[in-house]
Amino acid sequence: MDNSGRCEVKDEFSCGMGDADGGRINWDGCSAFGFSCTCCGECCRGRIDIRMNIEDLWLMARFMDLGDTADLSQRGLIREEPIEGGGLRYCMQFKQGWFKCCPFLENRLEDCGTLRGLCRLHPHTKPLVCLLAPLGREWDEHTGESQWFSQEPISGCPGVKSGAENYDPNAVIAELSGRLDRESHYYGVLAELQRMNAPDEVFREFHRMETRWSVDAHLEDWEIRLGIRTSG
């Protein structure tokens, strides 16, 4: 959290090259812009941070037929990332070695010789930040409002089409409204834990949940525990 009290929890791609905020364009709330994923797979390789919320972890754990989100760490699929202002959250752990990539990237060579990068999690268990790309948002803990922006997933992304208007952010936001609402509640818990100066172990506890429980119930339980909402 910075000096203004704004929660510095961001839902965006953070590229390892140059300024993480480079190329960001604030969205006016109505305009469409040019983007159509080419499945090149470049945003699934290299040094990119895929920041995950609690529902992302829950969906991935269920996809892997795991009983608890904590099992994802034991499998080496996620890693901890410090949050500016204190605490931690989780990112996808890319495979290391000579070919660094998302563990769920599936490369496929087409008959025409084109290499396509496909996601094994697409679409129902894919991290929200990936589903939104190239749309991103910052959430304000005081107003509960989001500031939306567009940003290339990677520098020179071939899916970004100048002058085209084939990507409608309002349609994407409407389609993902349920997940976005749960992520706002997730951000609210993170902000409250930061305000309490909670130790890292409490942040780890918050990100652990059994896959047999619902994300809504998990978030509600933590909001009640922290006094964000009352029971009943």
C-alpha cells in the first residue's frame, strides 16, 4: 500500500523487460480496440509474471485433481511473490532450463509448419489475467472501483492490430463478471491483511483452501474473520 492508502495489488502482466508499465493505455470505458490472439505462445514463455488470485489457484488445483491449493506449491506449479506494502501472493512457476515457459503451455506444429502455443487450461480454468489480456485493471480498495487499461502482453505482440476495433472490453468484462467480482473480494482481503501488517504465514493461510469448498465460501469466511463483513 502506498502513502495514499491505495492498495498496490494489480491484475496485470508484468514483463521482465524494461518498465512494467510501459505501453499502458488507459481505457475510456466504451471504445473497442484491436486485438486478436494468434496463439503464438510468446506471452507464455520467457520472463513473465502470471499473478494469480485465490480462484485461479482453486481452479488449477481442481484441474490437476488435487485436494488443496497448497499442493500446487509442492508440485512446483506456483511460487510466492512479495506484494508492495507487505505480504505475498502467488505467480505461475514457469519451467526453468533452456526453454522457460508456463507449465501448461502446449506447443503444436500445424501441417503448414506454423508453431502454435496452446493453453491446457483454456478456457475454463485459465488464470483471469490471461483471459483478460490485453485488458488489465487496478483496483482501488477505498472506492471498490477498477481502473482499466490495455497493454501488450509482450512487446511487439502480433495479436495487437493498430486501427482495428475487434476487441470489445465491455463484452469481456460482462462475460467474466463473476470472476472479476470474486477477485475484487480477494483484493479486499489482501488489502485488509496489509493494513493489519499480518505476517507472511497469514497470507499463506489465506491462499490455502481445500478444493471441495467453494471460493465464495472461502472469501466470505475470511471477510467475516477480518471484520470486512458480518455473519448472517
